Amino acid sequence: MERLTLEQYREMVSEIIEFKNLYGSLPEYALVDGKKIHKEHYIDMIERVNKFVLEMGRNPRTVDIRS
């Protein structure tokens, strides 16, 4: 898996936020369809998606796991 669909990405972000709200810190990794995405990679993904939305005014169709 090289990229996530927008739906997979949104679910991953929801789970990360839920974990943060429960435990007060970000998880070391996120699991998406059995694929482990390490903290530095999912933080990078979130930053890239936010930048894309600000610049393009819309959500991306897919999100690359690594830039």
C-alpha cells in the first residue's frame, strides 16, 4: 500500500484523534488495513493534506503515505 483513499485517511485521522483524547499523546503508529504507518509518516501526511486543502480549496482523492 503506497497511498490511502480519502476515506481511509479520514478514518486514520479519527482514530489518531481518539487515541490522543484518551491517552494525552499521539500513538507511535496507526494501523490502516493491517499496514503500520509510523508516527513521523502520519504526521507528514496530515501536514501535506492540510497544505493541499489550503492551496487547492478541496480534499485530495488519495494521500501518499510517504512524500
